[in-house]
Amino acid sequence: MVWHGREAMVATLALLAGLVLVAVHPWGWALAGAGLAAVATVSVALVWGPAWVWGASADAVWAGAARAASMVRARWEEDSPSTATRRRARVAGALTVTVRAVGGSACVVVMRGRRSPKVRLWRQVFRKQARNHVWRVR
């Protein structure tokens, strides 16, 4: 499952509203905390525009991003200081993609840069790659 932009904001705000309804005591602190979390969520979504990928490891998302680049024939240049929790690459010389692991089966994908037609096509293919990821039972 992929949450991006407005989807991420709406889903996060719905989760926060559910937490506020569950938290019966004390209402004042719960509402203040939910309000601060909502403001932080909206500001992060507007500034970074991250995509949350649920149900796939960072390795699977990274492989899907590289596969999407090869499908649209975009240049894929990995940065050398990539680590196990954070990987960064440049797509088509215009967009920087950073994949960060958040737990075992979730990750955050941050895309920064220019949106050329090749990058737009890559984003669509990558989003479909991430949505179609299937867990295999071992």
C-alpha cells in the first residue's frame, strides 16, 4: 500500500482522530497533542512530499525503483554512501530518490528535484511497482 501527498495527510489525520476518540481521559491533552501532530503531518507532507510504503521492505522498494527506471529507460545513478537504512539515487539526472526503512515492513520514499516528463513517467511506474508488491510466504 502506498500513501502519497493528500492520501498520506488524510490517512494520518483519520488515524489521529481515531486515537483521540479512543483516548477518553484527559480530553484536553489528547486534543492538543492531536492538533500538534496534525500540523506536523501537514507541514511534512507539504515540504518533503514523502510517500509511505506499507507492507514492503526497503530492499523491495529499492529494487522496484531501480526496475521502474529500467522500464522507462531512465538513467539510474546510485550514490556511493548508501547504507542499509538509507539509500539514495538520482533518476534521469533530475530527481533524487531517498528510501529510508521504518521498521521491518514499512519505508519512507522522499523524492526531490525537477519533474521532467521522464521523471513523471518513472513516478507512475514506480508507484504501480510498489502497489503490486506481494509478500511471499517462506
